[in-house]
Amino acid sequence: LLNRRGFVVRARALLRQAAEAHRAVSLIYLDLDGFKQLNDSLGHSAGDRCLVDVARLIEDMVATRPVVARMGGDEFVLLVDEEGTDLGEALRVGLMTLGGAHGGVSGSFGLVTLIPDDDTELDSIVARADEAMLAAKRAGKNQLVTTALL
């Protein structure tokens, strides 16, 4: 997985390519639900194993070559060159299944789909996906909230 800096470089390149091709992209922002409790109750080694398993799940479930990064803590972000609602829901269900082995950890997902242009700012897309993820948390967690900027 990329770190934040690597994500920015690769994501900007993918946004430029999508803008040139007038092709939709989706940014999925994932925050793990229950991760702090996992760390507090079972220790940081258990939390580390959970993060590795989540990263593997993401890599295994994504058919295209996405831009995937761990943004820090228990947050991940994916930028894919497709409309990502089905992928987001599949990741949510896969994470719910995986969470059984990790103290019930699940995920709140925010998804933004857009056709970028030359003026598209990566920071604003990430912020919108983060807002959608927070809406998923407020709505009860373990949900996918989508926003289209088409």
C-alpha cells in the first residue's frame, strides 16, 4: 500500500488520465469501525494483524489497478478508474466477514464518483469522500454513503 505522499502522486496521475479520456473515477474512503476497541482490548499486535488483513482484502477484491493507500491510523483510501459503488459495497461486506476474526471490526465507507477535468482538485475529492464516510458513521456505521459529482 502507498503512504499519503505516494497516494497523492499516483492519484493525480490517474485523475489526469481520466480527465483526458473523459472517464469516471471513484474515490472510496474507509474508516474502520471498532478498531480502537480492538487495540484497547487485544493489543496493538492484534490491531496490526487486522490492518494487514484489511489491506490484503482490498488488494484481493480490486480487479483494476487502483491507487490504494493507508492514510493513517485505521483509514484507507482507494481511487479506481470506474464507478465504484459495487466495489465499495463488496468491500463493506468482505470487511464485515473479515471482522469476525478481528473482534467485530467493520467499516464505514464514503464514496465520491466523478468525471474529472483539468480543474479537479484531489484534496476536494478526498474531503467529499471523508464527509460521506462521516455520514456513514453518523448513520450507524458499517455503511456505504455515496456522492456523485458528475
